[in-house]
Amino acid sequence: MINSYKDKISALKAAHYAPIFTTINRGIEREALRIETDGKLSLTGHQKALGSALTHSSITTDYSESLLEFITPVYQDIDQLVGHLSDLHSFTLNNIDGELLWPMSMPCVITQEKDIPLAQYGSSNVGQMKTIYREGLRNRYGSLMQIIAGVHFNFSFGDEAWPLLQQFFDDNGDVTEFKSSRYFSLIRNFHRLGWVIPYMFGASPALCGSFLQDDTSYQFKKLGKGTYYLPFGTSLRLSDLGYTNSEQDNLSICYNNLDNYLSSVKSAIATPSAKFAEIGLKQDGQYKQLNANVLQIENELYAPIRPKRVTKPSQKPSEALAESGVEYIEVRSLDINPFSDIGITKTQIRFLDLFLVHCLLWQDVPMTLSQRQQKSDNLDKVIIDGRNPQLLLSDDSGEVPLASWMTRLFDALGSIAQLFDHHLGGTQYQDCLTELSPMINDPQATFSGQLMAQLQAQDLDNTPYGITQAQDFKAQLIDRDLTVVSAKTLQQQATDSLAKQSEIEQQDVFTIDQYLADYFAK
């Protein structure tokens, strides 16, 4: 076993280790609100020209009918990945009747929360269940949470890499168990270091006052006519105002190994909530939520990173993991990049490559309960106060300035960048770190710092800023030539998805009550 981190990095320069770096699989899921040209939320239904939100593999909706989600196939080539995502945006903008795509994570102007349309997936049992789940979210947390947008980054090592990684880590056991073990090691290290993502790429330090709905839990300052912001905030999307669930605070999800994880998730799904029981299950024959547990289903578990596996029809995510182990990981802590027409850049993708490989190669140490709390505290500090030059974070040795920790991290990532460039050719990964390195000591160079600088320089509300960005991005995307997937192919996918939804609806033989009873009995 190779012991020191530097020795690990040096050993990986050997030519036969190249597939570890050259066969990485990546996918992107980007959410985007449809808005009117005046910046207000679109209240129209999902356009048929985009296909079925239930069955389309690349263009769907998430919580709200207004919240589009673009899902790329898996690519090893970053240019193709970004090209496909751009094509989905271009096709969509040409098929949503002049509407715009909101370029930020926190929502646009909201008139009345009750008007936010819930996502609809048709009359099939599986479609109804998806809508009931979202009805439960609305009754539990309000509709505003369902129009917050983010970017999810899916990452895995190629099949050719795993025998080499097993050799590298001197492991002779079952390869499926080895994969899961290493992915959970990666996940634990991501939790330890994951505060760096909202620090660098958090881009929601401000929001429209219409979103707050009289919430005064934070000491906001006001900008322009109705924008509220935190002076050193980075990602309000990840704060208590966004994707959080106070009922989950007492859950202890363990990431030390697959069995521990599945056991703690199963326990969470089965834990009743007195608060949610007050909502009730049905009213006038209509479901108000799937059940009254802390989690209706495991998708409701909020986490910045998840172990994942592609599921079979009607299979729960945990069942897929238990049957075949971890297939890939999903990073969920990325805000929409308001400076990119597709919400993410190649530079960010390369940084995530470096960061996730570092998390794989770094320490393989279980996390104690106190360490899990420590990483949560660090993340909360960065979300609310990340650009404060005096901010201190906690590691196992005590308190440390954020900039000092960033310096150490970038030093480690620099060695990994050299490995990527060594095996791939060129200097793109080293150039990535050079581009991002000003963020180490200058909080104003971060995405949130850049955004606040632009708003404050003009005493500008984020709504007119967002509209201008949305219009500029539309102009860039709507007339561009599609480079990876053609408009004809996307049109056919839309048509096929509508036919597939109709087929599913015609095949149902059980009532929704029977369907849900069977689903939860498994």
C-alpha cells in the first residue's frame, strides 16, 4: 500500500494508470425556471413541443411545472457534454413561445405563492405519484422551495479505471464492493471539504424580497427597490431559506460504508413526523402527501452529494444500491452560474474533476458523529458568511482561516492537475486552477463576490439584472447551430416521449391507492 499522499500522486504518473484520468464519465442536470419577459414566473404548462415531462430522457420538469430540467447523457468528452447541454437549451428556447430561462438559483419575482404551478406528469400511477410527492413538499415546506434551481454534476470512473484503482490501492477483493467502498471514501472526504463549492461557486447571495414572505431569520441588507442580501453570503439556495428540512436535523445518515448508509436511509424513511402528521394524508379524496414520515421517499433526503445507481422500472434507489453497489456519485451543491448561458462552465467541470479525484485519493477514514457535525457547521458558515476575510473553519486540529485551508487544498489539486494534463496532454487542468486561484485570497473573485459587486456598483436589483442576463443568453443560444444532437432528433424524442406516456397510462390496471400501497409494502 502506498502511504504518503505525494507518493500516491507520483505513482499515478505511470502510463498504465492513464485510464483513471482519461475515462471519467460525466453528466449534468441543470434546472431553470421559465419566466415571462418582465421577469415574472411563467404560469403556463410544460409545452408539448418539449415532449413528456414524465418520459423524456433529456428535457423534463422538477418540482414546479415552471421549473425545467435539462439532463445530458453521460460523456467522457467535456466538449461534447457542454455541447449537448447547450443544444438542449437552444432547442428549448425555440419552443417555449418567447419565454426566457431565469439564469439564477433563487427565484424571480413571485406575486402569490399559491399561484406557483405544481409539476404534472399525467394520469398514470407513476405520474400521479410524482405529483403527489411534490404536493407533499408544498404542504410541508411551501411552494417557494419548489422554484429554486441548481445544477447537479454526475461523476464516475470508467470501467477501465477500476482494475487499475484496485491495483493501486492493493485490494484483491470483490470489485463491486471495492467500488462502493472507494465511492463512500470519496463522499466522506467531499463532506469534509465540500464547503469549498459554495465558497467558490455559490452565486445566490441575494434574492428578491418577494421570496422572503416576511421571513426575518437572517440579518439582510437591502439593495435597490427590493433585493435583500447578506454582506458575506455565498449561497442562500443552500441555507435554511432553500433546500433544507428542519425535520431532518436529527437524522444521522452514515456514510462510512454502503450497509451503514442504506440502514440509516431506511430508518429515516420509516421515522414518523408528528409535524407532518398534522397535514393529514388526504383531504376530500385528494392526497396531500405520500405519507407522514420525515421522508416521504428517499429523494426527499437533502444532501450535497449522493451515492447513486441507475434504477430499473419501479425500483427504489436504495434497492438498486443494495443489489449492485454504487455506480456513480451526484454532486448537488452547485448554484446556477449566472455568468454562463447554460448555468455551468468547462472550468467548473474541470475543477470538479480535480476535486473529486482528490477526494478519492485522500484519506480513507470513517467519520464520527462529531466530525459529521463539524462538516455541517463549516458548510453553514460558508453559506452565510463565506466571504468574510476573518472567517475561521474547523478541522481536526482546531480552527483555521478559510484562505489557509484553500491554499493547502489548491496545492494538492495542483499535483492532480499535473496528472490530468500528463495523461491527457495540454495544460487545461493547470490553467483551470490558475484561473480560479484568485478566489483563494480574494473573496470578491468568487461568483457571489462578482455578482454582488455588479449589483452594488449600480444599486441594481437582482431581477432586472437577471432579465438582462436571460435576454443576452437567449440571443446567444436561440440562433446557434446545434453541434451534438440535432433539432430533428430532439423533435423525434419529444414525439416519442408523448407516445410512451400515453402507453404507460393505458397499461395501468391498479388504482393509485393500490399502486402506492404496493410501492411502500416492498
